[in-house]
Amino acid sequence: MSDATSDRAEGPALIDPATASATPAYGGHGSGNVAKLAFGAIGVVFGDIGTSPIYAFRETFVGPHPLAIDELHILGVVSLIFWSMTMVVSIQYVSVLMRADNKGQGGSLALVALISGAIKKSSYGGLIVMLGVFATSLFYGDSMITPAVSVLSAVEGLTVVQSSLQPFVLPIALILLIGLFVLQKSGTAKVGALFAPVMVLYFTTLALLGIYHLVQLPHVLVALNPWYAIQFFMTDKMLGFLALGSVVLAVTGAEALYSDMGHFGRGPMRMSWFGFVMPCLLINYFGQAAMILGLDDSAAAEAMENPFFNLAPDHWRLPLVILATCATFIASQAVISGAFSITHQAMQLGFIPRLSTRHTSEHEVGQIYIPFVNWALMTGVIVLVLVFQNSSNLASAYGIAVTGAMLIDTCLMAVLLIVLWRWKLWLAIPVIVAFFVVDGTYFAANATKIPDGGWFPLLIGGVAFTLLTTWNKGRKLMRDRMTEAALPLNVFAKSAHGSAARVPGTAIFMASSNIGVPSALLHNIKHNKVLHERVVVLTIEAQDVPYVEPADRYEVIDLGQGFYRMTLRYGFMEETDVPHGLAHAPMCGGPFEMMKTSFFLSRQTLLPSEKPGMAIWREKLFAWMMRNAASAMEFFRLPTNRVVELGSQLEI
């Protein structure tokens, strides 16, 4: 994919264009010490799914569709959790989708970029891209709900310690959440060093609490047999179906494993999941089931109000609340960082306008801060907490975005298996159907929660999808309108050479397309009637890969008379630092000296028109987004005292 120069975004890593490789230095497959990367992944990647035991088992029994607290339902639910984790997380995401890396990177957009080359000329190529964009849109709703439900559910543990603390739950949760978003501008590199040890302690605690109760009632392990899940459905067909809407909370965060693959590599992440995280989670879920089964009816009903914290003896509950709160804080941090990363990718691929992006670390890949995204998420989280009041109500809104994204990932996986990997149909179809049945059933079960709060992530996803597609379509229309009247640059170079005075220095004209003469160049010669000794028309192109090989970075065409056309290519995970890129560019009339170089930018004022393309309201929305995009000068990291902007009007 290529996109307009004015739409580039700063990437998450400080990549040297002269030395960048196809796979990032940090976290590429096989890079670094595997055990060290596996340890780091525990702190960054598994927080979301790791905090699910705090509320997932409970919500299945006391949520909007409560179940009877008896052996049939307890064993049936814990069996469902085990097999859901096995099918969705272990097989679909960790075993299959993690093989689909785009030069080390994962996630819906990376997957779309990976397969777009094979399908973009087909009739369904556009549909595949839109599915990936919609999955990205749903992520924004999920990234609001995850911090709200996880932090609130952890703080609610205070009521298990002392019931009189109930009035303080909401204020404490809000203070923690606001503090979390305020901290983002300082970066998370230093705090991140503590993530892995804290999460290892948290997961170890989960396992120890689970073992304590499993030893007392090992009979609960019979639920590893899928027959207990089947028996649950055979006894309570409708309740079993509705229960899936809560059971899926145990696997929320599975998509994050795939999205964060580029940071650690598939090998270390698989080691962390199968060797540590998954066993700890399952032991805790089975421990919760064993504890409830070991109590009489009245005590079981009381303990089911918060079974996770009731696992611990009285004197250990407050430390458990503190540890769980730290874990949810870390999980929320990972989701917010994921929102920054996915926003950056969408900017690079041309679906989001320029947003102010700051690097918070000179060494860590992925350490970026996008103020607009941060404050928008914080606003959404505060509204969610104030409106829904407790984690049980929030759980009703949770799941629809996650299962929707999972279903889309299954669609993309189907294209991947058949088109890219060319699996035999007799093998691919049963695999695809199996995952469609699982993910489709989960999505259908969560669809019943739309009236109870599931509408919120869908609303956020719908708004995000409209903005993303409007920007992408508007930029295409804008480029088409500019290309219609474009004058070939080689013709212009010959005619302009003798009609304008030449002055010392270099002029670089940023162009959204490598076709024709940029409007800034036309306006400059029209009004100033001068040309610099060296004129470079520079286009920035985003590629469908995370990182561009040095040999593919540059393309330079010498047009004669001191005119050059240059193309700089960047991957969707890289930053577009133009001065840095020019410092390593092949010679086109000599090296670039910033103090002797002027940058000319075109600034279009858009005029909505009746021309075919987009609805008037979308054209006005696109014009508003264009006006509010971050400064191209800041975005391209151009020297502030070397930039000239020339404006023009354009109908789309």
C-alpha cells in the first residue's frame, strides 16, 4: 500500500534507514535470549488474559443469566473454560495464527497487509481489507472496557476484606485509572522493567491458591473431560448457550498475543504460554471450582459473589487485592500501549490522519505516546465506570468486541490458509469450519448482551470504522483529483529551467504522489519566479511490510537540469524521519545539508462538491479531519526554520 505523504505517522521505533532490517532488532523471531524474551512476554503480553480469573468464573454464575451453583454446572463451566482456552488461545492463536507473521509482526492489520498482495486484484480484496479495518475499530472499544472492568473488579476485592469499604471502590478505581492515563506521557520503559516480576508473582500466586483447593478436592479435575461441558448443554440448552457469553471472558486477551508477537517472537511467547501462563490460569479456575464444590449451599452462594478473592485465607486477602490491582494496572497498560501501536499502524497504512506522536524511549521498540488516543481512551473509561458502576455490569458490555475481532480473524485465517498457504481443501475446510463454529457461537452468545451494554463497544467500533474508512477514501479521491490535472515533471523541468532564475541551495517539495508536479512547486514558480539549483520532488510511501530493507528504501530518478524525483519507502512499523532518511540517501547532486535545504509543503483547503465519490457529510467529515491533522512539519520531523507552506483549494 502507498499513501499520501502528508498522512505518514511517526513509528514506534527509532529505526536507522541505513541499517534497518526486515525484522526488528528487538523481538524478532529467534532474536535475543529465548528465556529472557519469554520472561519479558509474561509482563507485557499476558496481563489481559491473566486477569480474567478475577471475574470470568464468577460472571458465569451471577451474571445476567445466573446458573444453579451445583456440581453439574460448576464442572460444566470449568470444562468449557478449559476447552475454550485450548481451542481459541492454544490452537487458533498460538499454534496457527502466530505462524502468519508479516516479517515478525502480528495483528489484524499486519495480517491484512500480509495477504493483500495476493488478493488485492481479486473481487474480494477490498472486503478483506475492510474486515481488517473493522477488527481494528473494535479494538478501540475493547481498549476502553478492558481497563475499566479489570481495575474495577480488582478493587472490588476490598469488599471481601471488609464489606464497609464498598463506598470507596468507585473512587479508588477512578483515581487508579486516571493516574494510569496521566502516567502515559512519561513513558513506560522504567515501569515496564517491573512488569515481568510482578506478573510472575501474580501467576505463581494464582497457581498456589488453585493448588491449595485442588488438593482438598481433586475430583474437580474430571472436568478436563469434554463430556462434562456436553452434559451441561444437554441439560440446559439455552442457559448453556447464554453462559458462553461469560465463559468467553476467560479467553479475552487472546488476540493481544498475536498482536504483540513482534515484540518477543513466536518461540518465546509459546514458551511462556504453554510452560507457565496457561497452567497457572487453569489451576486457578479449577481451584475456584473445587472451593465452591467443597462448601455447603449457603456458603457456596456467598463465596460465588467473589470466588477469586475467597480462594485466599482471611489474612491473605488484602495482599491478594493489592497484587491483583497491580496486575490489572499492568494489563491495562498493555492495552493502552496496544492502542497506540495499532493507531500508528493505521496511520502508516493510510486509514488515520497524522496524529501527534511522541517517542518516550530512545532504546525501546514500541515506546510511543499519542496524546489524542490517550485522552480519548481515558474519557471513555471514566464514562464507562460512572455509567456501569460495577464490574458485573461492565462484563455485560465486555466480550462483544473481542468475539467480533476473533470472528474477523477467523475470516482472515480462512483466506490465509487457502490463498497464501495453499492448504488442501480437504484439510483447510474442516479446520476453518471448526473455528467458525467456535468463534461464531461465542459471538452469537455475546450478541444477546447488546441491550445490556454490548452496544457501547459496537458504537465505538462503528464511529472508528466510519472515521478510518472516510479518511482512506477521502485521501484516494484527493490524490485522484490532483492527478487529473498533473503536469509531467520531466516536461516541467525542461520548460521551467529557462523561465526562472536559479538560486543557490536545495529545495525539497513534498509530494503525495510520484506522478506529476506538486502544487507547491507550481505556486512557488508562479509567485516567486525562482528555482533552487537543486530541486527534489520527494514522495514517502508506506509498504505492506513492517520494516523496509535498506536496498529497497530509496529510488532516485535524475530528470536533468538539477531536477530529481526521489521516493523514500518505510514499513508500517517505522518512523518517517525525513532529515534522517536524506542523510543516508544515495547522492543526487551531492549530500543534503539541512542549513542549505528548504522544504516546501502543499496545504490543501478542501471544498466539498457534488462530484461523485463520497456523500457530502463524509466529505465534510474528511475536510474536518484534514484541518485537525497534526502538523506535517512535526510529523516528518522537519527543521522548523526550513519549512515553507503554500496553500491551494481543491474540490473532492
